[in-house]
Amino acid sequence: MPIVKAEKSMEAFKHIKVNVNCHWSEAPPVYRIYVDADLLTERTFSWPGYQNYIRENLICNLSPGIHSVRIENCSANGAFTLTNLEVEGDSNCLHPNHVDPEGKQLTFIVN
């Protein structure tokens, strides 16, 4: 019987940092963060009104290629956008041909 070697997975854990910007006035809004189709977190944006963003730190097992991080507003109040994406400390990882003018999704490249 021949010996079959398992193929090495090209996936690796990647550290993603992104700013979640929020403008709200009444009850704190709730948001979800997805990387590709995977839900990573759901939070209430309950920071003081003078702080209009937080820095999310996400750890994901990703293969080389194109991926996206997106935000979903789960409440009727507040407005969210994503900015200042870094993958493994690289801020030049944004995919130039995939730009969301509303800032709800950032598409990036993993090498």
C-alpha cells in the first residue's frame, strides 16, 4: 500500500486590527464583525460619547488570497464604518479593486 502524505495547509493565524468608528446619540448601538462569512464578535458600542472609535484586535486562521472584514449594525441607532486596517502590522494590505464607499467592508490580501 502506498504511503500518502498529508498536504500542508497554507492557512496561518493572522492578527487583524481595524478601527470601528461609531456615531450615536441615544442608546448605545450593537454591531457584529465578520471576517469572510465567519462571525467573530458582537458588541455593544458603549464607550463614552467623546470616544468615536475603538481598535478591534482579531485573530483569524486565513489562507493566502483575498479576504474581507465587514461590520453589521444590529440596532436601529448609530452609524458604523471601518478604517485603518492592518494585517500582521501591514497597513498596505487593502485590495485596490475592492473599495466599499460606505466603509462597511474592507477587502484585503493575505500573502
